[in-house]
Amino acid sequence: MPKQLLFLAAFFLALSVFGQDSLTLKSSASGTSQIPVYTIQPKVDIPLLAAAAGWTFYGFAQISTKDGSSQATIENLSKSNIPWYDRWAVRPYNRSVDKLSYVPFDASMPFPLIFCALDKKMRKDYWKLTFLYAEAMAITGALYTSGVHYLSRYRPLVYSSESPMDVRTSSNSKNAFFAGHVALVATSTFFVASAYADYHPDSKYKWVLYGIAGAATLTTGYLRHRAGEHFPSDILVGTVVGTMSGLLTPRLHQSKLIKNKNLSILPFAGRSQGLAMIYKL
């Protein structure tokens, strides 16, 4: 996953130099002003993207320093320690299915970049959409690395004696919570569906894109389960995090929403960091 995030970071930097910003209002032939679909607030979005991306890379660095488990520790593990709702999902490691799960994952990463370039309306805001996509992926990445770094949960394959011992004792086998592949696929595909719906509110094709997003996310989750990589609860959390990030990042940047004087979206910091949305009645 770090390679894909590095690719997005490089792509965003390139577009920030060569892309065209469409934040300002456009003048139509009639002389009236056309409000852009999305508005980026530099004072909020740039620090948010920088913080989320920075935390993501820091999280990956911390995850890479995890120690593996001893054979004795693995052999002393008991299925009874697994919550009842996940216990049924213990499976041996399946290398071929594991590799297969990377197909929807690898395809989804450039999907928004390609789709937005092909759509006529979205292409006019290509730089802006790429920025929002990078922001959505960075938010998902920050949440994912936080979960994996602070919660070392064994993967289902670890509890199966049929899994190779070198796989069971690997430090990577302590990264079950939550399902990062599922979260990033959901972020990418639901971002495209949400953005397309905002640019083409009357199009029936938006439901096709929502269907593709759901199918890609569920397929990835199923393959990660079959490979013995994640419990159902890991997949569920990854699905929710990725879907919400993909849907809400573009929606919260809608110009009509931001221009609502009763609505304020502000960053906050303290014991935790994030965004606060305040609506004045």
C-alpha cells in the first residue's frame, strides 16, 4: 500500500504545478455567475491533507517496526480468545486468493484519476477532484495506520494450524484490524460515484457507479476473508471507514453547502485531531 500512496502524492504534486484551479466563479454567456460544484478551503484543506498524509506515512513507518511472534506464542493461541461473532472465520492462509485480492485493489487506485479525465464535466475540475481524492485517501490511510499501529490483532490465518508457520509468526500477521484493502477500494470507488452524482445529478448512470463501488468493495472483502487475512468485523469497519471517506469528502466540499452561512467546518486538535461540523439553527 505505501507504493500506491506515494504514487498519489507524486501525482498530486505534479497536478498542483500544471493543473488549472477552478475555485473562482465562472462567467456564463448571459453574464451570470455559475457556482462551481466543489469549493476547496485552503486554510482547512491543505493542513488537513498534510496532517493526514504525514500521519499515514508515520503510521506505516511504525507498523514496519513491529516484531513478529514466537512459535511458542502462536501455538498457545486459542480460538476461544476470538469474539464469538468472528470465531467462525478462522481459515488457513490461501496465497493464491491473497494475490487475487490485489486485482480490485490495484485497479481501484488510479480509477478516479482515469475516470475524471474521461468525463467532460469533471475534466474541467481535474486538479480540484484530484486534490479531494488525495484528501479522502489520506484520511482513510491515517485511520487505517492508526488502527493497525495501536491495535495489534492477529489475522484469522494465525489460528489455523494449516497455515505455514513463517506466515503465522510474521509481524504482518498482527495487522488484522482493520481491513485496509477494503477501506481503500471503498474510498476510491465511492468517491467516483459520489463526485459523478454531483456533476450529473440527473444521470441514471450514477446508480451504475454506486453499484460498481459496492461490488468492488464486497468482492475485495470476500477475497480478504477467503485468504485468511481478516475477520468479518475487520472487513465491516474497513467498509464503513472507506465508504464514508469516499462519500463525505466530496459532499462536504459542495459549494452550496460551504456557502451556507449557518454551517461551519473547522479543524480541531487536542487529544485527537479532526474536523468539527457546526450548524447554527
